[in-house]
Amino acid sequence: MAVKAGAGRARAGRDVAQDAKPGLSPSGEGGRLALLVVDMINTFEFEGGSALARETQPLVPRLLPLRKAFGAGKLPVIHCNDNFGHWRSDFRAVVERCAAPRTRGARIARRLHPDPHEYFVLKPRHSAFLATPLDLLLRSLGVRTLAITGIASDDCVLATAFDARMRDYEVLVVSDASAAQTATRHRRAMSLLAATRSARVLTTSRLLAELDAQ
């Protein structure tokens, strides 16, 4: 289901050369730009979850200004989140569960609590495109370029980036706003995306500068 994060019901059509490509056009040749936030609302209650949570904490102060900049530019922010196998859950229930006291991901979930104007898509598997309405949502919003952030960079972020390219989206992956269980695994994923030209890999500061220049 794709809906606005603060909405109570679904709304149709709403929810290696790093930095080598100069400039960014949020509404130009690449089409409208959207920010995807992958699996940051998370319990981290799984094998390897503790290590991933540690690597994820530093992403929060980078994602907050990114979300603010996209909001200020009236560009879509879309939370693409695992449903953790709870098929009866909605996104509000997922957020509440992850933000619950004594949950590993509580601090992250509280700081990244979605704003009412943001969208969300619940996904059953790794890619945010697989068996979800994400592609339909993006096309209805006029989006042709994606800036992908979140976790894990060598798993769900990677799968989402590959699926986006197969659907002819322009793909940016924000290297310091994504993470894996280890820094080595993260670097390997970024190198793979760049080497295969599946995505342009850039930093948060570079993306913010390009947004500010528009």
C-alpha cells in the first residue's frame, strides 16, 4: 500500500567514478526527483541486527537535512519499509512497533518519524519495487530520478537500485546516508553500483549542494 505517512487511508497516486556526473535537475532532463528512505524504520531484532544498528545510527543526522531539503523543494520523500512479515500491519503500526521502548531501533525510528506530507510503501521482500505499488506511485508523481538512502546498502538498497535501473529510472545512491553491517560490505556495494553504472554514487553534501543550486 502506498499512502501519505500521516494519512489514515490510501490515496491513489500518492505513497568507479563517484560524483562523476555534474549537476542535478530535480525537474529537468532526468525527470522529477524523489528521495527513497529504505528500511530505516526498523526493529533491528534479527541476526546481525545489532551490528547494523550501530552502522545505521550515524545516518540519521544526514537523512534529516535531506528530508528537509526535499520537503522545502516540494519533492517527494517516500519511506520504503519492510512489513516484517506482519501482513495485517499498516505503516503506523510498523512505526509504533519499531519505536517501542527497549527496541533496538527505537531511537532511530523516533528521530526519523515520517512527516505527514511524506509517502510510504510497505514491501514484502528486499526490493522496494517487488510486489509493491512503488512504480505506479513514482510515475503518478512524475518522478524519473531516485535518490536512494537507507539499509542495508548491500541488500535492500542494492536490490532497489538495480530494479529502478531496469525500469529506466535515473538512480542516485547516497553513500553516506546508507549502510551495511560492516564498512567493508558497504564499500563493496557502492563500488559494484558504480562499476556497473547502475547508479551514480554521491555524498549527502554533494546532493544538498546540487539541490541548493537549482
